[in-house]
Amino acid sequence: MQFSRIVVVILMIGFFCECERFSHGQADDGYELWMKYGTIQDTAVLDSYSAEIRAAAVTGQSPTCSIIRDELHRGLAGLLGKVVEVSDSVTGQTDVIVACCSCKALGGLVDKTRLETLGEEGYLIQRIEKAGRRMIVVTANEEMGLLYGTFGLLRFLQTGKNLNNLNLISRPRIHYRLLNHWDNLDGTVERGYAGKSLWKWKELPEKKDSRYTDYARANASIGINGTVLNNVNANPVILKPEYIEKVSVLADIFRPYGIRVFLSINFSSPVSADFEINGNRRAGIGDLPTSDPMDPRVRAWWKNKTREIYDRIPDFGGFLVKANSEGMPGPQDYDRSHAEGANMLAEALAPYGGLVMWRAFVYNAEVDADRAKRAYCEFVPLDGQFEPNVFVQSKNGPVDFQPREPIQPLFGAMPQTPLMLELQITQEYLGHSKHLVYLAPMWKEYLEFDTYAGGKGSSLARIVDGTVLPYTMTGIAGVSNIGNDRNWTGHFFAQANWFAFGRLAWDHTLTSEAIADDWIRMSLTWQENTVAEIRNMMLHSREACVNYMTPLGLHHIMQADFHYGPQPGYSDAPRRDWTSVYYHRADSVGIGFDRSSAGSGAVKQYFSPWRELFDSPETCPEKYLLWFHHVPWDFTMRSGHTLWEEICSHYFAGTDTVDSMVDTWTALEGQVNPAVFRHVAGRLSIQQKDAAIWRDSCLNYFQGFSNKAIYHEYSP
Ligand code: BDP
């Protein structure tokens, strides 16, 4: 008895000593995400902040202003390790003021002309001197800007920046910044790797899980302003009155955080009959014999349903629609076009300011033999036919969310239709929540890709944000990686992807490095060397994943449906374009999909000079080589290697990088929170093992066609 008590005491002392050394929370379970607000360990920084931040005021009495007050209070108390009073009115002692520019308390303190371009959500943070006293002022045109500005200020402090440099002006470049949840009503999450859905439909509307608020807060902290709650493979039941009631409870919780709620709808909702989608029986919730968008009864049904929603949720955002894709019903079932389908919904939503996000993820085999061409073939002819409140929402690439794809050529090719960019935060094809893959470099690669749609300088980002084409509305969506796992995202480092998505949606000019840097400092450590080691590991992780999974333009050779491990030999699917062999086309001559002008012609969907550059294996960027070309095994690469040697080298480079990630992390024991250390170490060892499986299975399989020895100093 005595003995075990002593052991417990020793263990506890050990535990507290351990915690003492980490500024970011005790035994971090990841729940607090990047908002840990651990007391600043650098005494010089702490002293400089403490000297200037003693009393704060957030003027205004709205629910949003209360949230801002609470956040500031929580953040400052944690970071400074002392209670900083945050009142609702400015006094002679106040040295941090958060107030709308119209607030009298600001009288003459800020240059209001700087606010003119900031819209409803932008903010200005300045450090000023008044009567010999320093003050920090966070101001905006509207209170949502104050909320974002407050998180901006806290981030500045959390990352230990110098107050002398505090002069921030920021506004979002894209208006609709949404998460898309692929959450089913039964609590499962399609392509979710972090537990079950956050939405407890059975408990709603009565019981409001406290996590709903934490979710909204986390999103607001990175500038996300909307959420689509349910899976694009939508169950019509979401539109039943009892579900609208449940959804309205969530909308009420999210509203003061600036987050609007949207829903995915099933195009067959108005019908009374049962139908089957992907093996699941679904029933419409209406009483109509049809969901033909040109049928007046169907149009009236949607109008009534929309009114019913807005009666309960006045700021409801609108509908996301997957139609005539992967078995989902849609207007083509009635020989109507995507535009006719979308416009029917748009008409119902327009009086309330709602919008339709009509997905371009369609790939009917009758349209073209090459899946990569189909969205473009179907949608480009419809340009100009959509109502003004319709977005066409497209994935970044022409096939699916692969580790690397060239850009979806639709971007820039529909000048009269605002295109919303859909990225995938959940790592469906990039190692689920088992692999550490920091996605910002991948998203930046897409965002910075110059489409040449309006001549040089037409990056995807500048199309999406309405700079190149005069879009009347702009939007970006990220397929969420959040579930009810305690740490939200399964892998601790997957939190960085949620964070990075929000930051890039707000400002796509931020660099992957800067975002990683912020996230590491907010989530893990300020220790310079450690920050550098972790950042380096993150920045190389996506290329490593491409290398050990699908280098040089290979794609879609993952395990059938599960999409985690390799299955390059997969050939027996209900559709050819679901098999791996359809995509890699390996044979005794070579490997790759010929999409040149002599092949499927997909290159012609791109603007010049890309269509010419992609068209020849000599000029095609090698990272896309096997996407666009069927290349002989002996083809000479720019390195001087043959193609076969180059493929081998990439696979080995991928696993080598993972090995070095493991080494880096192992050496960080004692430098980061021990609980996080153990969690990440465990996942990295899975990644290391599985990356090697990827390499060996793919090389062994492809070797069966190349008939050449594995090129490396050692064989798998
Ligand atoms: C595919 C996913 C599937 C989604 C589909 C989509 O495998 O689960 O339903 O995309 O985006 O990548 O609709």
C-alpha cells in the first residue's frame, strides 16, 4: 500500500515536471487545437506583452461581442499567465480596444480610410500612442471583422511576434469559405478517418453538445464562414421538418461565430417512391411522381421547402448538389441539363439570398472514353446558362482528389459562371489519418498554377477569387477531416490541414511555410530548432506521399473503394474507370495514360501554352508525365535515367523521406508534449511500414511489365 502510494507520488511529480516544460498544455490530447493559449515561456516576449496588455475592452453587447470578450479573456489569461480584465467599455486604463469603427470610443484613434476596402469581414489591428500611452486597437466595419481581428491578434501573440511590428490589415480574398462535411445521418462519415460525425442527430434538437460551440469557435478562428452539414450523397430525409428543426439549432449556435449553415440535397427529394443509390434504398420525402425540374409541381415543391427552411433559419446559406454523378439522381434523368436542374433550385433560393453549389464531379462514361475529360465536356457548353446565384463547384483536378493531378481545365473555361473550388482536407487518397501529409504545399501548387485562361498571370487562385474573371461571387470549399475523435482529426498533424485550409481560403497568398510556422508555434512549440525541424518535415511530406504512392503522374492505383493502400493490379470493378489498370495502362512497351492530341485529346482542354507543353513527353512537366502520356520504359528522363529507373528512384525517395521523418520525430522526444509525441510516433511508424508496402507492391507489379531489375542500391 505504502509502496504504491510512493510510486503514484513519484509518477505525479514526474508528470508535473514534464508538463512544466511544455508551454502548450498538459498531456495534450489535441482537443484545444491551435488555441491552447499556454503561458508564453520566453520571458522577454512575455514581459514585453505583459507590460503593454493590462486591461482590455470589447465594446458592444451582441452575442458575437460576448464571444470576442470571452476569447480575449481566455487567450490573454492563458498566454500572459495573469488575469487581464476584459470589460465592455473603454476606461482610462484600457490598453487593448476591440471596437467597430463606428464606435465613439475610437474617436480619431484610427485612420478610417484604411477600413474602406475591408468589407464586412476584414479587420485592422494597430498599435498607437495616445497621450503618451501605447494602445492596441482592433477595429473593423462590422463585428464579424472584430471576431476575425481578435483571433488575428491572439495569433500574433501566440506566435510570439514583436509588438513593434503590430500593424495588420487583412480581408478575405474569397467570400464563401466553407467546410463540406460528408457526414451521413446515421453518424458515419464518408471518407472520414477521425471517428463519427460531430452531429448527434438523435439528440438534436433538445440536446446541444458543447462540441458544436467549440467547432464553431475553431472555424471562426481561421476564417471559415459556412458549413455544409451533410454528405453530398445526400439522404432526402435531411429536408424533413424534424431535421430542419435540428439543423436550425446548429445554425443558432454557429450564427454568432459568423458561420452559415448549408445543406446537401438529394435531387429526388420531392418524389414519393423509393429509389436506390449505390446500393442504399432511399425514399423521397414528397408525394410527387417525378422530380423533373421543369414540372411546375416540382418547382413549387422546392419553393415551399425552401420557404420552410428560411422560416426557421433566416440566414440559411443554400444547397450543395451532387446530381447525375455516381448513381445520384439528377435532371438528366428527365433529359434536362445541369443548368435546368440548378436553376430550379436557384429560383427557389434567390428571394432569400441563398445559393446553389452545383457540383461538376460528373463522369458519365458515355460522354467520353477518358474520365478526365468528362466534367469539361458536360459543363463548358452550359456556360452562361446558370442563374446568378449558382456556383459550379469543381474539384481541383479532373479525376479525383489524387496526391497529384494537373489542374481541372474547367477553371477559366466557363467565364460566365462563378466556379467554386473544392479541395479535400480529409486524406481519402493520401493515407487517411494514418499518414502525416501536410496538404498546404499541394493546395498552393494548384492555387498558383497559371492556367493562362486570361493570358499569363491567370493562376487558379486568381480565377477563384474573381480577379481574372469578373465573378459576382467567389467561393472555396474543403471536404472536412473532422470527426468526433477527441483530437478532432485523428492524426494530430491533420489539424494543420484544417488550419491551413482556413488560412488559405482567407488569403491564398500566404505561404505553406508561414502557415506551418504559425501552426507549429500555436500547437507545439516555440523552440526555434524544433520549429524548423517540424516545419521541414511537414513541407516535404506531401511530395514524399506522391513519391511512394503515385510518382510522375501516376494516379488512382489505390485499393478498390478503401483508397488507402496500393492495388495497381485492380481490374475487376463494375466500371472500367474505377479500376487501376484503366489509369496506369502498363504494358510491355511502357506505362501511362495517353491523353495527348494523338490519344484521348484531354490536353486540348487546356489553354495555350499548356496544351502544347502537355502534348509532348519532351516538354510535359515530368511530374505529370504519365498522366498525359504512355511512355516507353526506356524513355530518357531529364535526369538521364530511363523512365523505369526514374520510377524506382521516386518510390525509394518517397520511403527515404518517410524514414527521415521518423528519425526527425524520434529525435524530438522531450521537445514536444509527451502525449503528442507518442501519438505521432505511433502513426509515423504505421506510415513508414505502409509507405514501404506501397513502394514494394507497385514496383513489383510494374516490374512484371517492364521486365527490368529494380533500380536501387538495394532491392525491395
Ligand atoms: C470520391 C469519393 C466518394 C465521394 C465522391 C464525390 O470516393 O466517396 O462521394 O468522390 O466527391 O472521391 O462525390
